[in-house]
Amino acid sequence: MKAIRIREPGGPDVLELVERDDPVAGAGEVVVRVRCAGINRADLLQRLGRYPAPRDVPADVPGLEFAGEIEEVGAEVTGWSAGDRVMGILGGGGYAERAAVPAGQLLAVPPGFSWLEAGAIPEVFLTAADALVERGRLRPGEHALVHTAGGGVGTAALQLARALGAASVIGTASAAKLDRIRDAGLPLDLGVDRHQGSFADAVAHHTGRAGADVILDTVGAPYWEANLASLATLGRLVIVGVLGGMKVQADLRQLMGKRATVVGTVLRARSKAEKADLTAMFATRFLPGFTAPDGDPSRLQPVIDRAFALAEAAEAHRYVESNRSFGKVLLDTGA
């Protein structure tokens, strides 16, 4: 099969198209013919040598999500058959024509969805669902604040917050991306231009000084103080990324006074059992939303910026690094 490998840590040019042996389905696994693979910030960090792959996946082939059809079913797998159209997350190896995937991490592709639409769902929607439901415990009637709202996780989180019954959905992004969010019809009760002043002031005004009950943060250190100022009493700050930096100085009195919770989360390093549990929750609670009718608050939609050919992985990485993308950037394997 063809695959993209990281020749050595470095810039996008270290990504090269190579031939690899086809994977074999182990116990509890299936082999999927990958039709589409998503590009994620974690892939860029892996390419730079800053985010090593788990031991049980290819060390030099990035890719954390896929859509395709099952070709081979391993021992101990039930409920799935060759030919099934599936999508899901994996620890690595998605930038390839085939991948071995634990069966517990599979989701059925919604009826009528294209491969690109399916490929734009798994990582970002599962990440957002984990952050808002499992870690943030967002409840109906609460205020949700989503940073980098124009990215893959951000566009998913806006929709999930509304599906969960949030009283208001607040997003931060550039002015251009806020316009694209509105044009796409995504939930956004308040959009805050990240280049114009403090989002904490805007959140306070919008919520009548109550603050945001759940904040989904992908930025990290630069937003720390404004996040704490924006949190409601008993609020939950969920950190899913540190694009802007990792280290902060914390005024613990703010956390104590608000009785706030700060929790960090990642998907990649989790056990197969944990990933299976999250996948099962998402399948039951949110997957039907992709086929819900227009106007239904539970309706979900993948947001796609553009797709590149597998051989254009380096160019795809450059595009994501430019921060021009809105929603998901994908690799079409042509397999």
C-alpha cells in the first residue's frame, strides 16, 4: 500500500510517499481501506518530533482519523463485516491506503454521506464531545465558550453545545472566521474577534456577569487569565490544546473563590477501552444528529475546508499551519 511517512523530524518537506506492507487484522481489529484521512494539529506536532506515536501504531506514519470500508475482520470482532462503511479514530497510521483499527473505535458512516463528509467527523467531534460531556459536564441552560471556534474541534463544539441545550454558545476566532461560522449556519450567539480586546469583557457582558459555565480551550497559556476571569462560579475549564503555550502562573484564589474545575484531556494516549467507551457514547448520543432534519437543534454537520491528494500531504500541512483553514482539512487517498 501507499503511505505517508515522516522521514525525520522537521518541516512539511519531511513527509514523503512510500510503499508499505499491508496491515493484518489482529484479534479485536479490522483492516480498513482508507478513503479519506483527516489532518489534525497533533499530526503537525508529530512531524516536528514533539508528539511521539503510541507504541502500538506505526511510529512514522501520522493520521488520527479515517473513513473507509472494512476489508478484513479479525478474530473476536462482532457486529462488523467486510464492506461496511466506517469511520473512526486511531492512534496513528491514518495517512495510508489501509489501516488496522480496533473494532471498538469504529462508527458507522451516516447514510448518504460522502467519504469526505465522513472523514471530517471522528477526531473533532469525539474530542469536542469528550470535552463538553465527559469533562465539562455541560448541562442544558448553561453558557458555553469555545475558543478557536473556526477550527475543526471548534466548529464541532459549537454544534454539540447547542445540541446539549446550552443557553448560549460563545466563540472566539478571527473576524473572518466568525463570518464563515455565521455563513455556515453554525450555532453562535456571540462571536468575539480574538484580535479585538479581551474576550472576558464580552463574556461578562453577554452573560450578565454570570460567566461561562464551560470553557473549551485549545490555546492554553495566553488565555489562562482571561479564562479564569470568564468562568462562572462552579465553572469548568477544559483544556484540549496548547497552541499558544503550556506554562502559566496561577492565582489559586480565583479558582478557590469560584470553586472552579480545571481539567486537561487528550484522546491519543488513552487505552483502547477508554476510546471504545467514548466512541460508544458518541454513537448512541450524537451520531443520529447527522441525519436529523434541518431546524432540529440536535442536527450536526461536518465542516470541510478542502481536501488534498495523499501525495500532497506536505502541502496540506503547510495549509493547516497557515491558519487559513476553516473546519477540516482532509487527505483523499484515492484508494
